[in-house]
Amino acid sequence: MEKSKAAEEKQIIERLLAGDDELFQQIFNQYHNSMQAVAYAIAGPVIADEVVQEAWVSAIRALPKFEGRSSLKSWLIRIVANEAKTRRRKENRSVSLEGIQDTWSTDPRFTENSHWQNPSSQWHGDTPEELLSAQELKNCIEKNMELLPENQLSALRLRETGGLSMEELCNILEVSSSNVRVLLHRARDRMLRVIDHFQVTGEC
């Protein structure tokens, strides 16, 4: 972290410790959505709000120990990620990464950053019937996303909705960048097959 940024955040911490409620509200507003996205991605929608609330409580308690080794945002994200993982483990939903193969780099459908090269030609419909089926397709995608292995689902949600960098994503999931790309590849490949099947058959 840059010295100027570190000095700025040191002042923020000092003001927060001094009980600056207005500043705390600003910090809350600035980082809450990112924390919510991480909680949602790891722990799921049912307990995401509770996870974030508990993470804020933990952060407030740990604030005097904040040493500035990382940015305030990274520190908060780490707290909410740890809280979400703890809750997930309690619900027996942890998933092993054993057996992951690094196949993403050789799949021509994806760029080296694990994005689609070209969307399926069947994704876009022009007829009223196809437009009316959009909600059914959305429901189908959401249903099948919940069937993904936990780490694939977490990686996909974090990458698509969390607004996090690849480095932050690796730190949260505690895997290498190549494994993150594998998780994203597998999740997106599954969603592609779901969409194609729906567009061809009209069934989820």
C-alpha cells in the first residue's frame, strides 16, 4: 500500500477509534456492498446479511489491532470472508479442491482471463415467444447455479458481482490464480450448457 494511502487510512483508524460516528457511516456506506457480495458469494443469500452484521461487529472489536499491513477494504473483506467460511463450515458445505485440472487455458471458448470468447449464438432471441421466456431462463440459471459445487459458485459470484480483483479473489478462496480460473471455467461451462439446452428444448 502506498505511503500516502497508508497515512490516510491511519488517520481514518484514529478517528474511528476516537468515536467519529459520521466517519464510520461513510466507511460503512463505502464498503458494505462489497462485503455483502462476498458474504453472499461464500455463505449464500439466506445468511449473507447476518454474516455481514457479524463481520462489522468483529471489525469494530478488532479495530485497535489494525496494523495497516493491507488496505482497510482488504482487511474488512478478509474479516467478512472468514466469517462466511466459518458459517459455511458449520453448515457442512465446504468443498475440496482435489482433482482440479488446469483445462481452462486450452479451451478455445475462453480468453486467458477466463471470459467468453464469443457468446452462444442461441442466447439472443428476437421473437416475442423467446423474449417472454427470458424470466424462465433466468429462473433456470439461478436454479442450476445453486447446484454448482460450493467453490465454483463462490468464485463465479465473487468474480461477477463482487467487484474484486483476481488477487483479492485468490486470497478469499485461498487458492492459486490458476485454480480460480479453473473454478470459473467449470462454472461458466456449466451455465453455458444450461443456457444452450434451454434455448434448444425450452426446458430447464
